[in-house]
Amino acid sequence: MHDCYAIITTYNNSQSIELPCYPDEISDSTSTNWAETGIIGRSSPIYAYNSTSSREISFSFDVHREMMGSTSKIDNMLRALRAAAYPNYEKSGLVPPIVTFRFGKFKTKGILNSVGFTWKKPIVDGYYQFGTVSISMKETPNKVYSDSD
């Protein structure tokens, strides 16, 4: 398999998509929520752990129609990424697609928050030739993390 790819897993299907390049940068953040409680007679508050948010990852990469050899390959990649932002309607309810991205050694799996495309000129045969794909997602870890992970 190629070094840059996405795997979109739905309730009953899995689709692998080759991505044409590495992102220039990847933003990877986690935030915590600590409840601050003031104590009478104490000069500083104490903190009680409340929660840690899901890891949030965002990145973007540039594409041009010649990168994958044909307009249809780029369009199919973009269509699959956009579809991964929508839930699957199953008998058990709404099930989010889980997307795994890999760029070399960097790998993450989660639910998409947003997928965006920005197209740029020139236009050839009615198609913009250059674009930027922007992805934002929340990680869905396989286990519960602690400070030792």
C-alpha cells in the first residue's frame, strides 16, 4: 500500500483511497478540563480532573488534476472524502464512518469534523486544475488513555 492513504470504514464496507501527497503540516492537539475549587483558608485552589477531549487533528494538502493521472481519480477521491462526513443510516441508528489517515509513520483514526475543497485556476475543459483539500477530525482511540500512554 502507498505511504499516503485514507481508509474509510462504514458499517458494512471498507474503502481504501490513495492520497496523492503528504500534507505540508499536521495540527495535533488535545485539551483537558480540570474543575477549579477554592478552599476556605487556602491561598490556592485545588483541581479535580473532569475530562480530556478527543485528540483533534487537522491538515491540508494541495492537489492538481495531473497528480493521479486522470480527473476521475481526483474526483473519486474527493467524493469519498466528502461522503465520509455523513453518517450511515442503519437499523441500529446513525453510525459514523471511521476514517484512518496515514502519512508515512503518522497514522490516526477517527470521525471527520469537516472536509473542505478550495479550487484555483486555471480551468481546463471546465475543471479547475489546482485545489487544496482541508480535513479536520476527532480521533476515536482503541483504548482509554492515561498519563503513561
